[in-house]
Amino acid sequence: MEEMNKSIKYVKGVGEARAKLLEKLGIRTVGDMLYYFPRYVEDRSSYKSIHQWADGETVYFQGTVYREMMENRIKRNMVVYTLIVENDGEFANMVWFNNKYLKDVFEVGKTYQFYGKVSIKYGKKQITNPTYEPLDSNLHTGRVVPTYALTDKLYQKNIRAIAKNCLDMMGGKIKEYIPVSVREAYGLSEINYAISSIHFPQNMDDYNIARYRLVFEELLMLQLGLFSMKQVKHTEHAPVIPAREAMQEFKGKLPFSLTGAQQNVLEEIAADLEKDTPMSRLVQGDVGSGKTVVAFAAIWAAVQQGMQGALMAPTEVLASQHYETALHYFAEEDVALLTGSVTGKKKQETIARICSGSAKCVIGTHALIEDAVEFANLGLVVTDEQHRFGVNQRAKLSQKGGSPHMLVMSATPIPRTLALILYGDLDISVVNEMPPGRTPVKTYVIEEELRSRAYGFVGKHIAAGRQAYVVCPLVEESEKMDTKAATELAGQLAMLFPQYQVELLHGKMRPKQKNEIMQRFAAGETQILVSTTVIEVGVNVPNATVMVVENAERFGLSQLHQIRGRVGRGSEQSFCILFNQGKNQETRQRLGIMAKTTDGFEIARKDLELRGPGDFLGTRQHGMPMLKIADLLTDVAVLKEVQEAAKKLLRQDPQLKQEEHRLLREKIRELFRDKIAPGTIS
């Protein structure tokens, strides 16, 4: 509809300057504004006369201006403006600071609406900085009022007025995308009612009805898009890989036994590989649960059938480590490593080996998806640390082999409900059992005054032949400042431990330099490694037994769990010391969770509760629409209904070609744009 696509700058109360502010919030059109939902709503409809007020409560009332506003300069840069208002024979003061324009707003004898927090001192009743508006308006008081996320120089009054003007402009003509059959089956309200009531509900019941409809809509669009991405895989033909026998042979080569969880996941992978449709499976597992060996078992099965297996890692350090692991299972001439630091003649030779098929097990970074790289017979693609890759990168590597099987791995434990949303195009396997003999890392949260004792503890372990990591958080927005802070800390540690080798790893180093530093640490040549960035997930130095994290309060719990996972990888007892500079009780309780449990899924659940999905995930999945209203903690029941509805819709009409589904199909295509391949919803 043209009105929904109309530029926001043409809406009453916006204009060029305010349109630029709104653009920072992602609001460019009328439709963007209507789908820019309030963070919460507040019921300001309950009226209280002045004589009913209690100290500390928040009230809505109507007051008549008793006399002209008084101005009182209490110091050089502070002017107090006081308005005396009368209500039912009682008086109260409305107070603002440094707001001289208010002197021209109120007329003596005229009645206005006010909302704010009451303070009563020496019998005088006062509200500081109240919300106000005339009697003939009720956008900000006397009703259920929306509160939005804002940007600098944009205020709640502005955005409420703009939202109201957009609603008035649409005049109840927003297109309905959800078919009548679905709305009736799940008790969903009509779209115009829902959009109007999410912004300006008449009461809280209206708001809850509207929110349910919009949460359902948002999750339905997302699930239909993801299911369709999954569905296209089932229309493609992948090579059939008889995997079970090969996997048994692989297990016989291992110097240890697999856990029950690893065996179960391998059985699920084998079942997928033996079908002629491409596998799309996520393997989730906690730090150290043994996902890598599962991946190599799958690659081994592909190679035994004369096909190539490719493993893409997010960093050179991790790719190099996987290459070293691959050499335990495959002949050196069968393995290739392609990363950004492989250049010149060596790079050309490696690409030629991949293209010819002589490189059967190919390990690399993003270099694998360069245009020059082609595979002779790609049967299986593995992406490690899935959260570091997006849908597009995953697809680009997959496309280099026609329709290979796809296995993605993540050591970031994600609660299943969140995984179903993020990875709705994938089947999910979980490695939820740790290999025997792993000793849980002991974690201590300490304050600054115990620093000398902590470093004494570090020195004791290094003297015993062990190694230590020291991780610095992001100190400033500027990477230059982060590097400076870490450089200073590395210098202090070098002076504190002059007999040991201390090295620094930071984000501004070239990949080759980072790789060399990590290799020296892995070889035991460096005793203390200071890093500005999180030590790469998957890095394996069994001799490192102590992890020190500076300003631990700046990290999320799941991030801290990943950092802690760099130690405890050998047979020795390992330790994690979290320095806490945060002084409030909430911070102490949050970090205390780390000391109580080493269960990554439990930590992830707590992290999600504390920070919400956006912060928890760090960066969104490339190509995935953002959730604007659904809450993955509280809307689990709605998600289950949505998945049921989505599956039912696609069973009835796999490509949503029926007329009643046409607008729904258009909406999904708009959300996912080119992410949904031809042959599904397109």
C-alpha cells in the first residue's frame, strides 16, 4: 500500500531534520513507524484528586492554573519554574528546572492534565517535571500510554504524536496478511485493531490482545521463511553417503571412547548422510564436549566415498588447529589448509589441489568462499562456530558443491527455544555430555584488593610449569585505547614476572602475527598471554591452567563461559579468576553464577534472562529479520502455536500460492528478500 511506503518526513510533525533522527531508529516510512512498537505501556488512566495523594506515588490528575508561573533563580545555572494548580479546593506545585519556554505554555484559569511522581514535604504537595497536556488532548496522560526506545534529541512526546499521525493517515486501511482461517483458529485480532491498540490501547486488555496478535505474526513470518529455506533442501538431491560403516572404522582409530551423546549425534548425522536430500544439521555442544571429533567422523565418511569434505572456521588460529587435528586422521597429501595468510604460489597450488579433488579434507577460513575456489566433488560442508557465520556465507560455501550435506557447529549453548528461531532452517543435535576425566574449572570472583594474591597464585602455577591467559575487556569504543590499556597491562606483568615470557595479542595485529603468537603459546614458549579480545573459541592449549579476566563485569555470562573454556583442557585442575570492578549487588550476583556452575546451557539460560536475546547473541544472524516484539523467554507458548500453524500452512499449500495466502507470501518475500531460494515461497 502506497501510504505504508510513504516517506516519514511527509508525516505531520516530522520534516527533514526529525526524519534524520527517526532514521537512526530504522524508521524511514509510515509502515516502519507503525511497526516500531513501544518497549512497554503504562496505565495512566487512574484519576486521583490532590487530597488523595500519598508521598512517593505516581498520579494522573487535572488541575486548574491558579496564578502565573513563578521563576526563581537559585544559583547561576539553575532556574526553578513553579506553577501552582488547584483541584477540588486543594493546591499543589508543578516544578520544572531551566525550562523557561514553559512560561508561555500555561494560561491562568485554564485546566490541564498532569502526570508525575508526588513528593510531600512539610505538608506541601509537589510534582517535579510532570508530563502535561491540554484537556482536549490525551496522548500522554489519562490513558494507557506507550513508551518507545529513543535516540538523542527525540522525545516520547514527539514519537507518540508521530505514531498517532501515522495511524490517522492510514485510516484503518493496513493490509491484512494473515489468512482468516489462521486468525480464527488461533484467536488473532484483525491487523488494524492490533496496530492501533499496540500503540494506543484503550485499556490493558486491548494491549494484550494486540500484542498476542503481533507476536504471533512476527514469529509466523520468521518460521515460514526458515521452514521454506529448509524445504528447498528437500527438493534438492545430495550425494548418498553410506556413513555408518565408515564411522565405525573412524571410531576404531581413536585413542579414546566416544561419549553416549557423541554416539547419538553421530547416529543422527549418519541417518541424514544416507538420504539423497541435503543434511542441514546444527550440532550444539558445551565447551570441551567433543564436537570436533564428531565433525571429523562425518568428513571421514564423505572422504571414504571418494568425496571432499570442507571445514570452515572463523579464524586462522582455529583453522590451523583443525588442520593439525586432520593430520591425525588423514594422510598429509589428502589435507589442504586455505586461509588469508596463504598467498602467492602456495595459494595457487592449494586452490589447484582443491579444484582437482586431490585435496580431500579441506580446512580454511572465509578464504574458502572466494570466487577462485571450486571443488571437484564436495560432499560435506562443516562450519565451525556457527554464530560467527551468517546464512549467506553458509550458503555460498554450500553452493560450491551443488547440493552438499551441511553440518554446522556451535559451542555457544543456546536454549532450545532460541535455537529453533535462529536455526529454524536446521535440524538440531545436542552434545550434552562431557568426556570422562574432565575436571571442572574452579572459578573465583574477586575484588581489586586481592589482586596481589591472585597474581601470586598465577606465579605459583607458572613456576610449576603451567601457563596462564590474561583477558582484557573492551575499555573504550576506540580499539586504539583498548590496545593501549592491554599493552600497559602486558608491560606490568612482564615486570612482575621478569623470569617468564609475556606476550600480547590484540585486534590490530595482522593474522599472520596473531597466528605466530598463538603458536608460540601453544608450544609452551610463552608463559603468559595477554589478549584484548576473547581468546579464540576452540583454541586448545592443555598446559594452560589459569585464566584471569580483567573487568569481568563488562562481559556477558556466556562470553565468560567461552573464555573460561580455554582452560581445563588437560588433566590438571584449572582455575578461572574473575576480577570484578562493579560495585553493585546485581553485578556480584551475576558473576556469582559463574562460580556456582560450569554448565554452559544453564549459564546461557541465566544470561538470556538477564540480558535478553539481542545482547545475548551479540550480533544478529546475517539475513535474518530482527524480532521487534516477540520475547523468546516469555513467548515460548506462542512460538509452539506458531510452529504448529506454519507446518499446517505449508502442508496445505507448500508454496503459499493459493489466493488467501498471496499477501502472506509477499510479506515473507519482503522480509527475507533473496534469502529464500526459488522453488519455495518465491
